[in-house]
Amino acid sequence: MSSGRVHQVHRAIRTALNEAVRRGHLARNPAEMAKTPPVNDYDVEPYTVDEVQQLFVAAHASLTAHVGSSPWPSACGKVKRRAFSG
């Protein structure tokens, strides 16, 4: 299980047990003592405009090969190209 998922589960359990403490069912929340693993933060490197254009071209070629004709109207393709042409 990823460390992010562990944090989500811990948060849900801690919240539920906090409610049990608030209602008087527990004297204290045992989840408060639990240590969770560190979350692995990493920088996301977004795609460049050129990479996104290549992705669209590859997707279009793949769909055209399977469908036999373009599933997008030609005007739509022109709009997409203009949107990424800087």
C-alpha cells in the first residue's frame, strides 16, 4: 500500500475515532499515537506543448487506423492545432 493511501486510511480511522471520543465511547483516540510513513512528494514534470501535439497526432493516427476514417471533424483538428501553436 502506498504511503499516500496509508495517510488516507489513517485519516478516516482517526476521524471516526475522534467522533467516538466526542460521544464518550472512548477516553482517547488511539489513532493519534500511530505514526504514518512519510508521503513521497515528488515534482511533476508536465508535458511540453510539442509532446502534447505528438500525443494528439499518435491518437488520431491510431483511431483512424481502427475506425477507417477520422472520428473528429476536420475543423476540430484545426482548432486543436491552433490552441497549441503558441
